Amino acid sequence: MYVQPDVCNGCGYCVVNCPFGVIERNPDDGRAFKCTFCYDRQRDGLSPACATACPTESIKFGEIEELREEARERIANLRDKGFDDVHIYDPVDSSVGGIHAFFITRGDPKSYNLPPNPDVPTVHLRKAWTSAGLAALCMVAGAFLAFGKGRD
Amino acid sequence: MADTGDKIGKTGQGQHQRARGKPDKEARLREIRCEAELHGRVGSRNASEDATSGAIAGPPFPLASAETGYYGTPLLKKSQWTMEIPAYFFVGGAAGAAAVIASVGNLTGADKDLVREARWLAAIGGAISPALLISDLGMPSRFLNMLRVFKIQSPMSVGSWTLVAFSNAAAASALAGMLQSRYRRAGAGRMFRIIGNASESVAALTGLVLSTYTGVLIGATAVPVWSENAATLPAHFAASGLGAAVSILELKGHESNRALNALGIGAAAAETIVGARIESQDKRSLRPLKHGHSGGLVRLGGLLSGPLPLTLRLLAGSPKKHHSKKSWRRNLRRAAALSTVAGSLLTRIAWLEAGKASQKDPAPLLELPTPH
């Protein structure tokens, strides 16, 4: 996801919609900001700065499927070495359908503020619009009833 | 610092020192990487004392709890919406419902004054609403960017377009109505009547969306107290907006209108049901609706929009033509109307505050066990 800084007008709707609590509006500037995966560096063929700078290569950048495969191998490797509490945090089975920045954690991912079942907020749209539609119908029907009866 | 700068400037010694230090650090990093790759851990100082035994003593981090979450840092970011947003929910909701009243009233041949005033209520609300929304933007000068695209899956986008259509249609219908009564000459009067009625229909249709979509807007978010009520909020806000519109018109001198009173009873009954539902539910994610500062606001707003005006209206009975102007029944209905307007505004503030409280509680999203 990339927030276009020249378009964002700071409505703040992304802030209440991010299931991971990542994006925020800069109070001095008014616009919303989040990590861009170094969009500018990538355009010049470079890797994101964090992955380039990380001294232990704990942060890796690459093709998502390759990274997922690498993470699976790493988990298996760590389990072999007796690390029974390693987990991969990538909620593929939730409505989010997996994330593009995932983590290998020791201990429950919850302990790192990572929600076990995050939801894409649009999953609530259907029932919300249904409620809106029914309410609108009731309002119109009620108004016709009230004004029809009230005429005398 | 000044000393180093001086050396760099004069002799370049600083740069030389930095270059000399670099290979050491890089070599150490390579060492760490090799060790990590070979053994799956780094057994140097600062690493776990138990590393040599090959077993892990326990996680070197505290477990997240319902009380503290992640080091006391909430999972969700705080909503940065200010008071303009609940104020807009109130104004837009009342304006949208007023347009519906104007249109249905006009179609059923209701009191001409009532239709005219309902059109103006919609138009004024439609003018205040964008101002409130624009002033809440982080970059108000970019408000037109809201209309850059139309995105059906974004209630924010749908709402923005709806508001633009509504504001224009409501203003057009109110102005056409005014011009129609001013220029009664055959051709002009008829033209203004057609323009007024057409724009009134557009205002009523978009008004229905305007008074309900704000519930969708906050219902379809990541904030648990809102998303868990996604099916309730749009209807709740519609009832709140209808109650407010009816009450404002009554306070403008239509407190003896039977249709308005009937709609007021309907809205208050709906709000009473919503209030009872909120009270009957007991869940960690819904705590902000019953506890703390936001809980108090939700309850007060609910009482003022539901049970109180409902009781007052039922006590007052249906308005009759022969009741004198000073009738106690009329005063009861006025009290009900005042209570409903205050309750409608308070309800929107309360839900926004409940959202803020919900964003601070990590327990529902982290699915943490909570003590009762």
C-alpha cells in the first residue's frame, strides 16, 4: 500500500481502518503517513533502506513468495534446533489474506501487538449497507404513513 | 565535536579514522551472521545466558495482557477526528431526514409552510455539513481531492459524493420554492415549481443515504466497538437524524402537526429499542458503550433520544386542532423535541468517544482473556 503524498488530504479514514494500527496522520502536516517500502529507492533499483542497513539481515526484502518459502525453511530450521516457540506471523487465513511485511516471532505474536485474526474493514460493508437500506425504507414508509394519515 | 570537525576540515584525519573503523565493524557483522547461520543463535555476550545449554529458558519478553497489552501501547492508532465529525453526523443526519419530510410532505399535500421549512432545514444543513468536514481535514485546501475518484467500497467516497449532490439539490429546492412564491406569473411560477420538485426528489433520495451512511462509515472500520455494531449503527443514526429533523421543525412552530408527532414517536421508539439492545449486551469490545466517560455519554444520549421523548409524546397524546396554543400537551411535545435534538447530538458525540475508548483497548483484537 502506498499513500500518495501529493493527493492525501488528511481525512483520517485510513487511521480508523487499519487493522494493524500502522497508519497515522502527522499532526504537523495533516497528511497520513506509513512506510512506503522506500518507493523512491525501489524506483532506482535499490532495496529499502531498512533491509539494506540491517546488520543481522533480520529484515529481508524480496519477492513475497520467495520470502514466504524462506520463512518456512527458517521456522523448520529453528524448530530443529529446539526453538519450539517460533511462529510466523502472516494472517493468510483471515479476511486480510496475508500481509506484505510479515514476521518470524519467538512467542505468541499477540505479545508483539499483532492481532491473530485481523479483518479487512470492508467485510462489514454488507450488513452495514443492509441496515442503511432497511432504515431508509422504514423512514420513507413511516413518512408516507404519517403524512397520509395526518391529512385532514 | 568542534575538534573533530576541525581535523576533518584541515587534514582529513577524521575521515581516515572512520574508514579505519569500518572494516572492524563489518568483520564483526560477518562473524555474527556466520554464527547465526551455523548455530541458529549468537552466543556472544548480551545474548541469552541459556544459549550455551541449547534450551530456551523462556521468552525474553512479557506476555501481552488485557490490562497492559503490548507495553501499554494500544494496537490501534487513535482516531484523529475532532468535534466537527460528530457535529457533522448530527447536522447531516437531520438535514437528510428533513429532505425526506419535505418531499413526502409535498407529495401528500401537507402544510405548505412545513414543506417550505423542511426544505430550508435540509438546505442549511447541506451548507453547514461540507464546512464541518473540510475544517476537519488535515489539509483543508485539498478538499476537492475527495471527488477525484468514486469508490463504491469506500463509505467515505460514497458519502462525499452523496453530500455534494444533496447540498446542491437541497439548496436548489429551497431557493426554487422561494422564487416560486415570489414570481407567481404563470410561466415563471410553473418553472420554479418543477425545478423545486425535481431537486426536492434528488435531495430526498440522497438525504436517505446522508442520514444513514455515517453509520456505515464508522461501522465498516477496524474499531471493535463500531464494527461490532455495523448492522445497528446505520439504522440507529437514521432514527436519530429523523428524530432531530422532526423536533427542529416542531420547535419552529409545527408542534401541533400530527404527522411530525407520529414520526417523532417512531424515531423515539426505535431509539429506545437500540438503547435496550446496547444495555442488554455484555462483551469486552462493547464496554465503551456502558462504562467510563463514553458509556455515560451513550446512556445520556440514549435516554434523551429514546425513552424520555417517547414518554413525553405519549403523555401529550395526538395533537388536535381544538387544543389551545397554551396547552400543556403542546409544552410536553416541545420538551420532547428539545430532548430529542440534544439526544441526537449527544449520541453522535458518544459514539465517537466510544470509538476512541475502543481504540485504546487491545484485548478484543488480540483476543486476550479478560477477567470478569
